[in-house]
Amino acid sequence: MFLPMSSHGHHQHDARDIGCGVITVSDTRTAATDGSGRRIQELLREHGHHVEHYEILKDDPDAIVAAIGAAPAAVEVLIINGGTGLARRDTTYEAVTRLLDKEITGFGELFRMLSYQQIGAAAMLSRATAGVAGQRVVFSVPGSTAAVELAMTQLILPTLGHIVGLVRG
């Protein structure tokens, strides 16, 4: 007989105090002008997580792949912002997806749905994605502060502990 698992039992292995990294992909931002990267860090800390790594990279797929691989071992979650659009220089999606062992397809789908409610049909241009690369969870979101706020508050933070708990096993 099948008995549904209570939400308490389903979340009993949720992680807390997660080590996170933030990468901003931009050809123009600096630490002083990176409002989106700063906002991601603020939100992570407000929710009890630790920012173990932060960097700004040019939009170069090889550099992005290298940075994901070189993130400190304490980084269980890497949140990348920027480079998800359709412009020639937007290569974050290609870099991230080639590293994913498992894609969290619902993340991109839900992000675009929520974005549509805010910005209309232009939401379909976003190539936000997420997945698991080895033992690390990677989220890739657009670089605008509004997009970062949406992704973090509506999707990433509410599920982060559960996702990391599942990946840890």
C-alpha cells in the first residue's frame, strides 16, 4: 500500500548553512557596480547561508567553465548571473549546460513563467537554467537586478536547502 510522505519527512534532510559562490558574468561590471551580484550575496546571508566565493568574469565560455571547476570545495551552490540572453556575447548558457550532469528543467521553465508575469513576452528570451555538476548545484540567471531578485526570492531560496540535501544524499 502506498502512503504519501508527509512534507516533514520529505524535508527532514534539508541542508542549512550552505556554502555558496556568486559569479557575475559581465564585460562591463566591476565590484563597485555589480548590484546584482551584491544582491545575491545579501539574500544568501539573510537566509543563513555563507558566501564562500565571489568573482566577476568576462563573458567567455572557457573562463566560465574554468571558474565553475575552480570554485572552492566549500561551495555547494554556485549562482551565476549574466550572459543568459541572445546577444553574441551571451555564452553563459552554453558554458553551464555543458557541465551539468542533471538539469533542473523546471527552474528555467518557472523562471520564464514568473518573468512573463512581470515583463511579458520578452521573458522567452531568457535562457536561465539550473542543474547539478558533480556535487555542486549551479543556477544561471539573467544579470538584471530585477531578474536576480525574482529568481532568488521566488525559486532559489525557497528550495535551496531541499535541493542541496538531495544532492548531498
